[in-house]
Amino acid sequence: MNNGYVELSREQWSELRKNTPLTLTADELEDLRGVDDPIDLAEVTDIYLPLTRLLNLHFTGSKQRSSVLSAFLGNDGERVPYILGIAGSVAVGKSTTARLLRTLLTRWPEHPNVALITTDSFLYPNEVLEAKGIMHRKGFPESYDRRALVRFVAEVKAGGAEVHAPVYSHLEYDIVPGATQVVKKPDILIIEGLNVLQPAPPTALAVNDYFDFSIYVDAKVEDIRNWYVHRFHQLRRTAFEDPKSYFKHIAELSEEQATAFAKNVWRDINERNLVDNILPTRGRAGLVLQKGPDHAIRRVRLRRT
């Protein structure tokens, strides 16, 4: 045990799957996989099935505690949504983790209604970032409308029938004006984002104050940098070629120019955000998934306190 965590090897963690069935096909996994993410069904079996078993047990315990409180307050039957936070760096694979967990968790009879929201939806619009002079710090904590995000999660946790969130377009690299996504009383709400484990300013609430459980997807900085540059080239040959893409000019760069551009963006923006803001929150997570250079999860750290 280390700093309140029990550390498990991949083999030790895999044994905790027990009899949890694999409910995902190879084709479904292909649809859930992120750009340049090599995750396979062996990873799902060894890592994500034990994780969904843990989350199912945690969900059940949380529901029982909520029932006790509801009975005490005299409002039996009121269901409190379970909130799961997933944090980690750009390019570390947290979005794949979030999508995969959403799919697997919906297949448990105790919680078939699982919603997923990314904190990208709560970035300030580009025009606001430009007015604030922080467009170059997009993804840093100050680029998010923290109050709107906390308000959204609080309304879901309070059992709001329909709670609306903005929509972010990765293609256009901006909030879509007038568009909303609706969350309707989920059994579980997954919140995925870079800074979801950030502590709140004094006298304020943080979004993670509403979490029932949290996961941090971890890897060495140099590995994430390599993944980021490789993914950048994949996007340059695909999404960036779309005429609507904010980064369409990148598709016209040579291989060497694109590599230099990606490394500069990583060094000046993403690595700085990771080291200064994201990585320091790792110790706040309930569970840490530690990846090796091949993207495969090597060890799992689970908080016991």
C-alpha cells in the first residue's frame, strides 16, 4: 500500500473480474476506440471488466446509503444519480476509457441508463477566450466556465428531469451556438475531462465534490507526448482534411512541418497544462490506471481510504 492506495499488477487486477461476463464485441470496441488507440478485447477483459464489477458494487453501496438518507428524510423512492469522474492528459486515452465504461456499465441490470458528458462542452466559446486573451491556454482550468459545469452536475445530482449542457465541436474547435445535449435522470453520469479533479477556489464548490468515484488515466509524460504526435499525424490525414475543420491548414503541411508543429503545441500547451494542473490532481482519484508505452494498462492503484 502506498499513500492510502493498494497497488495491483495487471495480473492481480484481472483476477478480480470474478464471473463478470464480457458483453462487448470486437466490432463494438472498434467503434468506441479513439484515434490511434490500440485497445483490444484482452484489455477489456483484464482491466475493464474488473473495473465495472468494482463500480457496480460501489454503485450498489451508494444507492443503499441514499435509501437510508431518503428514509430518514421521509422521501422514500427518490433516486440519486451516481457521478463518475474520469481525468487525465490530452492523448492519454481517457475518452476511450469513458466511452468504453459507459457501454459496459449500461449492460448491468442495476444501471442501464448511463450518460456521458465531456468538460469540453463547458469550455468558453472561442470569442470569449479571445476577449479574455487566453485562447492560447484553451484546456487550462481558466478556459472553462467552471460555474456552469458545477451547476450542471449539481442539477443532475439533485434529480433534475432534464438538464441541458452545451455542445462542443472538435471539428470546428468551438462551442456550437444554440446547440444543447440533454441528460435525463441517469442511473450513472460519467464526467470526462482534463481538470475534473481540480480543487475549488476558497468558498466555492468543485465539480468533483459531487463525484461518487473518480478515475485518473496515467502514463509517463514522454509516452503521452509520443502518442500525441502520432495521433496528430493521424488527424492530419483524416479529420483535418475536412473543409470545416478549424485545423484544415495543418493538412497542407509536410510531414516534417507537422511534426515540428505538434511537438511545439505539446511542449508549450499540453505538457505545461499536464505538469502544472492535471498531474497534481492524480492523488485525488479513487483509482489510477497506469499505462505503459504501448498504451496497455500495466498497474492499477486503488484508494483504500
